[in-house]
Amino acid sequence: MNKLETYKFRAECLHDVVEFMKNAEFKYEIRIEKNSMFPDVVVEIDTNETIETIKTVFNGIPDSHVILETIQPLKTYTGERV
């Protein structure tokens, strides 16, 4: 089993995060921070899964490109799209 990691990402809307929660078939803990001025949310997720596994779930969610472009380990997260 992989060690517990924390990842962080931005999402254009909460709906993308809800879809992830419906589709992820692994254990995780999630914290959501809402920006009151924009529909964007910032999310931290703790899991033993790899970033590739998380991205695989998001690849199946339409319009999740912002998430896929911003997800990083918490230690290296910048919020910038790559």
C-alpha cells in the first residue's frame, strides 16, 4: 500500500468534485474551500492512491481540464495551470 499523500487542485465548479466523489472507488478524505466571488473551488484530498489514479477518475469527467492541469502534491502545489 502507498503512503498517505495530500494533493491539491482547483476546479471550475463544485459539480466536478461531486462527480469525482461519485466515481472514485478508493478511500480518500476531501476538504473543499469555496471562493465566494467565483464558482471555483480549491480542494485538498488525502489518499493512499497515486496522482495518476486520481487523474484517471477525472479523465472520465467532462470539463475537468482545470483539475487535470492544476492537481499537484500539496508540497508543490502552485494553483497554476500546466
